[in-house]
Amino acid sequence: MSELYRQEFDARSGTATADRAEWLEPLRKVAIETFATTGFPIARDEEWRFTPIAPIAHQKWRQAAGNTSAVLPAELEPYLFGHPDWTTLVFIDGAYSEDLSNPGVLNTEGRAGSLSEALQNDDGILERHLARHAPVEANPFTALSTAFIREGGFVHVPVNTDLTRPVHLLYVTTGEAADTVTHPRNLIVVDPGARASIIESYVTLAEGTSYWTNAVTEVWAGANSWIEHTRIQRESERAYHVGLTHVEQERDSHYRSFSMAMGGALARHNLTARLNGENVETLMYGLYLTRGDQVVDNHTAIHHDQPNCRSWEVYKGVLDGRSRAVFNGKVFVKPEAQKTDAKQTNRNLLLSDAAKVDTKPQLEIFADDVKCTHGATVGRLDDVALFYARSRGLPASTAQLLLTYAFAAEVTSEVALEPVREELDRLVRDRLVSL
Amino acid sequence: MLEIRGLRASAGDKEILKGIDLTVNAGEVHAVMGPNGSGKSTLAQVLAGHPAYTVTAGHVLYDGNDLLDMDPEVRAQAGVFLAFQYPVEIPGISNAYFLRAAYNEIRKSKGLEEVDSMDFLDLLEEKLRLVEWGPEIMSRAVNSGFSGGEKKRNEILQMAILDPKLAILDETDSGLDIDALRIVAGGVNALRRPDNVTIVVTHYQRLLNYIVPDQVHVLSGGRIVKSGDKGLALELEAKGYEWLEEVGAAS
């Protein structure tokens, strides 16, 4: 099946797409060669052991047509945050729609727009960053993404500027996308001293449709920059979602991520942060809410390559039905990364007997003067807490809902930007009430 | 108001309450004392409906109704309140949200309209004064990161807002410094009325310097081995629980 991707790549090269950027071609060629060599991950590959990707590997996915005129602005209302002054970039089945997008109020020299357009007149930023950070040899899906780079969001925040309003990259899949694949590719470059909030959403207008999203986002956090990056995955519950976020952090930078996963038949997200300088802070928060037969898989990796950095990670999951969650969190501390302060937590709440979690926190520490801890729990609602709530007059079902909500809210409350926090809160409430 | 007859209860295979008889009339405060493991906390928790215990014999009449037949939330709606020995932390939910949800459930059960957050704030203000707290405490998550004393004060605050007819305090005084003890006792005394009853479960006589009981009962080995007026507490303080354990063994 992998050979098909090679054929498609060959058929497409030389045609007039966005890739006038000559520097990109060799990167894409290496990527497709890499994929052709490795193919999709096999079941005994440790990185993919618990992730049933066979339905992705064995199906012949068409390229999505990306008919942007098929969607009316009103259909997007439920997915916006009700802030007309935010910059929203809308992609329909992978294609950028200028009409549906909202330039918002970009108060600075900052840029936020379509990647394919940016590639037409690159002033060097894309060449320095695009496909330079997320390694293609580490992950066959990233190799495919790089080979098929076509469209996505590009955000650039120049030195010492504050993007006061968030940029929302909204990926919408319609009923026309049945049995298709898209490769959304985002690049976020936040220069030294700059500040930005980025939201990445993956939603569907056609629940029940089967399609595959293969998304890759590269983030470069310059020295002393501040970034909040929220990822909301609400794909169709029959869809496949494979995502990778790769973050490079320079000294004194602060990067905080919130990753919400509630859609997909199978949804996998890899989040990797590389700490390249001293005094870097990395916060990774995550919440997954699963039901039915969903499988949600989060793999995170934090590379403490330099001394005096802090990373703090909390992923929580609420599982119902026969759903399954996978959590694998790695923290690597290099010998020179003394005074590293790293804490990692994964907590899971099972609402049904058939739900299952595979959790594996991993610390690999090669420095001796560090403070690193990790912990994982899988359990049910605490009987004593339930009794406590009931003893105050709350009916059993209300008490259960309240405590389940509280479990999730403990992590959503970490989102810095209030409207985003409220949106996540609403998503959690809506989902829990429907269980 | 509360009539307990021949109450036996177990946790798993272990029988803890071995036949309790106790009558509390409206307007009274009763203290239940006893050494560790005597069953005094179990009695408090069984009255509130804790699922860890199984009642194996006896009955409890509360306001003429069969208390043991009621779910914990129904007991709460009927005016039963247990101040927990170890109040539960609920990170993720604010104290204000939790308390208002509880308050509204109790109102709903009485056919009253729910109050919105503004009206609730007015009510809160008065009750907060009772425990000498400012409004900041309400935006903190329920008991989360609270000190031991703060947790106990929070129980008293909840009690003040929910305004119970049967208040049971399970070792609310344990581990409190004198200031916190004064605040907790002040809260309890302020809520004392001719139409409600309070059962104070305590290990130490000290609390009874602040809350004066009408009757004192001593539990040992799952039975009430002695009852008396407040003088009994002082006698216990002087002679120690060993004295009564001997009484219990002899009876």
C-alpha cells in the first residue's frame, strides 16, 4: 500500500502547485523516500504498539477535493469562539478558504495566513523553519506530511511584538471528504520576545463520515517568547486522526500546550518539545474524553537538553463505553541538563467496566542534580467523594456528573486565555451530559 | 426527634455498632465520646448513610420517618447534615459552585425556587462572618489545598448555609488550635435552635468547654456504656477512657 503514496508523489511532482519554493523540493523527496523505505509503522514497533493503525494503512485514501464553496459561514458558527476580532483561518477539507476566513485584528506586523500563499513569496522565514524541525525519519506519518506539504496555517510573530488576539486555525471536514486524506501542515514562528496564542481545531460538519486527517504543526519559540497553543480535536467518531506537534524552544521561552481530544475512531497525537536553551519553561496539559469504541492515543516527549529548565505535564482522561486510551510520556534529561525540574502526571477516570487505559510514563535521566517525578493513575470515581456530595443533598447522578466534571475541569482550568478556557469548559459539559 | 433503637452496623465482616439505643429531643445537644475504635465515627456516618457500612439490625426514626430507608441525599434534603471528620477535597469545583448546587438541591426538594449566584452571595456574606472568613474562600476549589483547620471551618460554613435540623459533627474539633476551635464552636452555638438537634462526636472533653451538651454518652466496643450530663465529660477527662472500658467489660 505504501507504494501508492510514492506513485501519487511522482504524479504530482512537476505539476503547478504552490511549491515554487525550490528549497522545499529536496526535503519532500527525502520525505517520500523515507516513507517508501519504512512504510506505515508495524504492530511490533514500540512507538505504535497500542495504536491500531491498520485501518489507515490498508485503505486507499483519495485526495480531498477541498470544495470551499460547499460550506456556508453560518455552519461554522458553533466552532468559532464568538470573537469576531480574532484571526480565524478556515480550511475546508484541507483547502484554504479566504471567504470563510476572518483576518481579524492583527495589531502588529504579525502574519497569519495560508501556507501555500506564503510559499509564493517567502522572505526566508519558511525556508529556515518549514520542514526543518519535525524529523521525517522519526515518524512515517510526518514523512508523508512533508512529502505532501500543500496547505496549512502559517503564523509569524516578529521580534518583541504581542499578538494580542489569538489566531485560530480551523480545519473543517465535510461530508464530501468521505474516504479522503488531508495533510494539514502548520508553521508557527514566534520570534524573540514575542507573544502569541494559537488555537488549532479539527472539526467535522458530517458526523459519521470516515476520513483521515494527517496533521503536522511545527512551532519555533524564539528566546524569551511566550506561546499558548491549544489543540482541539473534535473529528467525526468514524474518522482517523494522526497529528504531530513539534516545538523547538530557545532560551527563556515559555510554551504552554493544551491538547483536547474527543473525536475520532482512532486519534493519535504526538507532542514533542525540545528545550534548546537555559531557563525554558514547558507546560503540557491534555484532556481526552472518549466513548463507544474510540481509541485516543497521546505520545509526548520533552527533551531537556540544557540546564535550569522546567517542564510540567498533566494529561487526564475520562473514558466511557468500550473506549481505550493510550498515554506515553517521555522525559529525556541530558547529562548537561543539571537542575532540571520535570513533573509528569497522567490520570484516568473510567466510567465503565469495558473502558481500558495503557499508560506509560518514562523518564530517562542522565544528569544527577535534577528533580524529576512522574505518576499515573487509573481508577473510578471515589466512593467517599460521591458520598460527600450526596450527603450535601446532591442526587447520585448529579454527584457523579459533578465529580467527573471536576476531574476534567482541574486541567482545563490551566488554560490561560479565558475565552478558550470557557469554550473547553463548554465542550466538557456538553460531552459529559450526553454520556 | 431522633430515636435510635438496637442499631447494629458492620463494615465488611466486622461488626462495629453492637446495639445502640439513643433518643435526642428537639432543642438538645448530645455529645458522643469514646476511645478510638469505639464506633463513635461509625455511628455518625451510619446516620448520614455512608455506603461503607451495612446496617444489620435496629431502626432509626428521624422526625417520625425511617431514616435508614432514605438515600444519603434524601436525608440531606430532610435536614440531616454530617460534618466530616476528613472533609473531601474536590479540585476543579469552586467552593461557591459546590455550595450553591447543594443549597439549590435542598430548596428544590422543598418545592422552592433555586437561587441565582447573586442572591446566593448575599446569603453567603452573613454565613461567612460566622466562621470569620472573607469571600476569597469561595473561589477556591472545595477543600483543595485547605489546611486541616480550614477544612473544618468549611464544614461549619456548609452547615450554616444548609441549615440542618439534625447536625452531626464527627470529630470536628480534632487537630484544631484554640482559635479554630473557638470559631467552629461559635458556629455550632449560633445554629442551635429549639427545633433542631446537634450530635457532637468527639474524643476530647475540650470541645465541651465551648459547646455545652445536654447529655453525654460514652461509647465503648460499639455500645453506649454510660450516659450522663456534662459532668460525665469532666469525669472522663479526669479518669481516662480505661475506667469506662472496665465498666463496659463488666456490663
